[in-house]
Amino acid sequence: MRLHVDKEADALYLRLDDSKVIESEEIAPGVVVDYNRKNAVVGVEVLYLSKRAPKSRRKNILPPAPPPRWCCMTNRRRNTAHNPA
């Protein structure tokens, strides 16, 4: 199981397993469920995440932004092979 929060898209995606997504269905406004070939739920996406949580709790839902991929001191790309960002 993996959880991914995208601040720019204001969305949360919960992936339950690695099987291929065959079909997606919006089951409620801004809530999309992904199904595999056996019609089992393999993912859930929640859109407009910041609007669904009270303002006082938004900091706890949205993680801090990842560090930049470019190092401003040396102007070289960071090695992401062992530490993806």
C-alpha cells in the first residue's frame, strides 16, 4: 500500500496493490476509484484535498514540499538513483 499526496494537484492517491488499472469510476464528486481486471479496488484518488479538510488540519494532511532536484550551491543535478525525490 502506498500513499501519495500531490500539493500542486491538490490530490491524494492511495494505491492498494500493483495490479494494472483497467477501469476508473468517479464514485462521488472528486473521488475516483481504480479497478483491476478482477474488478477489485486497487486505488483511490481524492481531489480537492485542501477543500475537504478544515483549515486548521490542512498542515497535517499536506506534507512539506520535497527538496529541489537541483542543488543551488553547485548548480548540479542531485543523484536521484538511490534517493528518489
